[in-house]
Amino acid sequence: MSFLRPYRHRLGSYESGMETTMTNATAAAIATATELVAANAIETSGSVISSADVTKNFSDFYIGLGLAVSSSLFIGTSFIIKKKALIRLANNSDCTQRASEGGFGYLTDYLWWMGVITMALGEACNFAAYLFAPASLVTPLGALSVLVTAILSSKFLKERLNLLGKIGCAVCLLGSTVIVIHSPKEEEVSSMEDLALKMKDAVFILYVVTVILVTLAIVLYVSPRYGRSNILVYISVCSLIGSLSVLSVKGLGLAIKETLSGHQQFTNVLTWFWLLSVASCVSVQLIYLNKSLDMYNTSMVTPIYYVFFTTFVILASSILYKEWSCLGASDILGNVIGFLITIIGIFQMQLFRDVNISFRHVQQLVHKTSITHMEFNNSATSLVDCSPFPNNSHQNGHLRSNNGHCYT
């Protein structure tokens, strides 16, 4: 049996290797099972977390919706309050105190300050709404302020907007809403350093310089000549400067947010630049918005200002945050179509604002047209359909004359 010893040694080695392999396989199976159990536990806990996140997102959505609606109510009401103050100032003082004459008499009127406070509350609600709800929801709801202003102006200011003007308002709001829905969403900026780097972009610098030069040209040349006859003059100044004021407010808000989180930003020169920019831009906006409200119908000022302001804010924020590269073809087409719709609405409001037409006039016109149509049908049926006969001949009791008419 000595010849079997080498084989016994090999067999023992083989059995030992099999035991080691089985042990390793068992350990691997146990490890795999442990990983699966852990993964299932993580997945289960993840489902609980996601459910909580969904509940939180729904609550945030409705909070943002409520804030956005409240913002529109406050802002729409503020236009009426300030307009009432300007009307009272025009009736109780000399014309040099009026905003349209370059006066600042409204600064001493408590009613005007109530309008400013109401607008500030609306803007605060609007700013807070962006923290809870998406921009595609909050920004289009700003159109509700136009409807609020139109309703309140007819009630408290006795202003009337003709039918074509109302349709133009609806078209303007439709176009601006399409622009907002298809516009790029703003990129999150985590620090003042990131914002400072974005501000060095050549396109953004060109936009800021262009806005300043165009505004100066309007204020110094266009406004003295056409400010009283064209509503777009004052509103253009408000909208152009307003686009810069929004960017400044966002920069100042970022500085305050970082300061509250422990990173002091009021030692940063850029923070004070934003603060000065906000103060100057908002002052210019208020001056020229008061001029437009003093000169023109509130129902005309509000929708045009909303359209222009929204368009320039979207343009400025898109240039600063570089988001147009992320847009698809459908969004680009949506922006173009929305802009064209807005232009059509504005031209319709401007061209037909002096036409005396209302829904009652349209009803009367339709009624007169229907009566005329009925009379024409009655006169047509009273004529006898005659066959062609020889001139001055009798047939079947009818006489046909040279002019082709039939007589009995």
C-alpha cells in the first residue's frame, strides 16, 4: 500500500482545498446576504425619507402659491392707492407739485406712502415666494396684479378701458406668461465670489452699459419731447432700471444670507455696491413710475409695465447667469413666440386706446347687422323669379319690360 501514499497526500490536499473553497464561498454568500439586507433597509428608509420629502414639497408649494397670490394683491392695490394720492395732490395744490411736472409733492402725502408700503409688502411676499415655489409658478402669477388693478381702478378711480384695450391686456399677459414659462431658470450662486466672477463677463458688462446709455438718452432727450404723448417713454425707464435693481437686490440678499450664516460680507466692497445700486435704481423707478401714473390711465400703465419689466428682468438674469445654453429648441421658440404676442398686444392697446368701443357697442352692431340681413332676405324673396321672355311680351299673365323686371 506504500504506492498509495503519494496519492493519499494529494487527496488530502484536494480535500483541504475543497474545504477552504467551501468556507470562502459560504463567507461570500453570507456577506452578499448581509449586503442585500442592508440595501433593503436603506431602500426602506429611503422610501420613508422620500415620502417625507414629498409631503414637505407639497406644503412648500402651497406656501409659495399663497405668497405669490398675496404679492399680486398687494402690488395691484398699491397702484390704486398711489394713483389716488396723485389725483388728490393734483386737485389740492399747484401744478408744479405734480410728478408729471417734475415735482415731489407726493412725498408729503401719507396716502402715497401707504401705497409705497403696500408695494413693499407685495415685493417682500414675492421674494419669499421664490424660496418655496418654482419660478415658473411665481412669476406668471404676477399677472394677477394687472387684473386686481383693472378691477379696483374701475371701482375707485372710475377709469374705463375699451373692449380692444381689454383684449390687448389679455394678449400682453398671455405673451409675457409664455415668455416666463419658457425662460431659463436662474442658476444658484453659492457665494459672493461666484457672483463677482459672473459680473466680469463681457456680455453682462455690455448689457449694463447699454441700459445706462439708453436710459440717459430717454431721460435727457426723449422724455421732454414725447413723455406726455407716448406711454412707453416713462415705462421704458422703469423697466430698464428695474432689471438692474432686481439683480442688485439678489446680490444684496446673497450678502445678507452669507452674513447670517457666519461669513461677514459687510466688509466686502461689493456688498456696499449692491446697496448703493438698489437705492439709486429703486429711486429712479419710483420717480418715473409716478410720472406715468400721473399722466396715463392706470389700466394702461400696469399691464405695459408688467410686460416690459418682466421681459428685461428675464433678459438681464439670463445674461448674468449664462442659462440660454441650456435651453432646447422648444423653449427658444416659446420665447420668440411669447415676445411677438406681447408686441401685438402692446400695439393693439396703443393704436386703439381712443376708440369708443365696448361690448355693448358690439352687441348693437351685431343686432343691426342681423336686422339688415333679414330685411335684405325679405326684399329678395319678394322679387319674382322670371324666365327670360321676349321684350314687351305677355306670357302666363306676366309682362316683361325692357329693363328685365316682371310685372303682373
